[in-house]
Amino acid sequence: MHPSTDTSLRPDDGDAFRQTLRALHQRSRFPVVFGGQVRGNLLNLSQFVGARTPALRGLDVRTEAGLGGRVLASARPAIVANYGADESITHDYDAPVLAEGIRSVVAVPVVVAGAVRGVLYGATRGAAPLGDRATDEVMGASRHLAGEVAVRDEVDRRLNLLRVAQSEPAGERFTVEEIRELHAELRLIAQAVEDDELRARLGAASRRLAALGTAPEPEPVTPLSPRELDVLAQVALGCTNAEVGRRLGLRAETVKAYLRSVMRKLDARTRFAAVVTARRQGLLP
């Protein structure tokens, strides 16, 4: 089970599964790819590309049952060359699988923090066995998707911290330094999020956090670009240019260029003066 989430902020993870399967279908030779999320103790097959029938749609796969159930139990990839005749799996789902004409199948778990959060399948209808390259393609797609889900989980965790911070009187639960670290981390996480809507909401959350403890007033209009604010947020934590570069994936010279621009826009002579001015304007916590 994944951590509790605020559904108003977190997009449906099914969208991420669907996007991953579409990309896999485009770059692989699989005529049909499908998969779904784990809900409770069941794997629900909900996303399909290339399917000819609705036979598998909405199917709930139990642990240990069929190929998907085997993968769900072991948290390891599995492959069968002839689904209908394979002796290594149970055949609880032969009717919908064979109705789709599937013969060779590879199934790969989407593992996040040690838990199986879903399964991706690549399948062919012909008798030709699947090679290592085909398996590697599904495994690569699974790793990419697991990374996206992990980022969303971390976003949830950080936003939950933000909600707690906003509900408690300043200083009772979080120190100023902790709030500043949370603000900087939210901006870092936003860089790894592929979903545009979620990235925008993370930006809004970081701005709310920056204004935490101040009197309610219109949201400040920042003269800084999002990337300049990212850099300054890290500098505010005491990071050197090299550390900022490593965190944000920038060269040290690029960090310096951003800081020069920040100091010019804020009319500050030093990086630390820029931090003070940004805090005074409500751009940083």
C-alpha cells in the first residue's frame, strides 16, 4: 500500500501507468502492452495499449495466481513463452488471456521502497519467443515508472509536513531552519516531477511555505525566475556554489551566473544580502 495521499494534489497514478505503457508500445515490438496498480492484495489490470478485446480489462489478479500473481508474490520479473501451456504458473486467467490471443508474455513489477505498486506486461500473439532485449525494455519502463511514483510519494510526504507546519503555531513543531529546508526540498522535488499540473502545485505549495508565519496579504510578485529562486533557496541553507550545482544538476559557473542575476534584481551586493532581501519580501521562509 502506498502512503496516504491528498487526492486534491496528487494526480491519478493511472495516468503515469498509461503514459509509460504508451511509450513502451511505441519503442518496443510488443503488439500489446498492459498493466495496472496494486490495490490492497489485488493487481487491477486497467491500462491497455494494442488490445483487441475487453477480455482483460478490469481483471483483478490475486497473489500467486497466473503470471501477474507470481510476479506480485515474488517482486521479480517473469516470462512465459507459451502462456496456455506453461507449467510454471496457475491458469486461473486462461480464458481472458487466450481470448486476447496472447502467447508470449513478460511481466515486470513496479517496485517502490520495497513494495510492489503495480505490474507492467509486454505480450505477443505469435509463437516467436521473447528475447532479452524485449524483457529489458519492459524492465526499463518499470524502473522509469517506479521513479515517477517514488517522486509522487515524496511529494505527498513533504506536502503533509507542510500542512502540519501550517496548522501549528510557528515554532511549536518546526524550527525556522526546518521550514527553510522543507521549502528548498519542495523546489528540488518539483524539478523531478514530469506532471505539469503537479509541478505547478508544488510551486504554489513552496510559495505558501515561504509566507508561513507572515500576515495574510496578496501573494508577492517575484522578480526572480523559478530557477533563480531554486538557486537562492539552496544558498539560504548555507550551500556552496558547488553544492547548489550538485543538488540542482547545474555547473558551478551556471550557479554563479544565476546568483549574479539574483543580486542584480534584488539590488543586493552579496549572496547573503540577497537571501535577507528575499526573506523580507516573502520569497523565502
